Amino acid sequence: MAGLDDKTPIPTGLTLHRKSRVLSIDFDDQSHFSLPFEYLRVYSPSAEVRGHGPGQEVLQQGKRDVDIVELQPVGNYAVRPVFSDGHDSGLYSWDYLHMLGMRHDELWTRYLDELNQAGGTRDPSKVPPPAPKSGCGHGH
């Protein structure tokens, strides 16, 4: 997550539209984005979603109906959404939110392609349960 500098657009307005499940953001560079909750959830900047390095990303499934139940400010540089599925560890900096807005079409298409290639689903009722974890993790 990049820090704030004089080039980082700053939000002048954030509005949760719960009925349509969209976060509207106006920035001081005159840009405006309407980001669906599902999009924000599948592109969470948390380690739980992104992993701890390249190739460790975890494809998110079944998030079509996810809601944002709370939007917590984090200093003057980010917000932390609390999602209805319990996910609350992503800190969305202003520059990250701006990037998600600027690259929405590209990133959403990429997500749908990855989901399709993995045989995944956006439908929460069709997501298979997670595989049971084996004892100590050594495969014995």
C-alpha cells in the first residue's frame, strides 16, 4: 500500500448505497467511481486475499451478495470496510481505491476470466465447502 504524497487523489465524498451494493467515491481530481461491494471484496488488499507474495493470491468465490455493514475510517489515508461475510482485514488506501476505480473494467474482466478458468462461481450457494486441513501440515 503506497503512502500519501502530493499526487494521491483524496476522496471528497464516500457514500455507501446498500440497496444497489455500491460504494460511490468522489475524488479531488474530479474523478468519480461507483465500485460494487463484490468487486471491492474480491480485490481486498488484505493478505487473506492477496497472499504474502506473487502467486499466493486466493481466488474469491461466492461474493455476489456480499454487503458492507460498516465503513471505518483509518487515519486520513484509508478506510476499512467490514463485509457481511466477516472479512474486515483490508485497508483500502485512497490511492488503492482510486486505482480500483481507474482499472475497474480491466480488473473485473480479469476476475471473471480467472473464476471461469478455475470453474468457480460468484453464487454463494454454489461454493463448495473448504477442504479439511490435514493435521500438522506435513502431509503425514
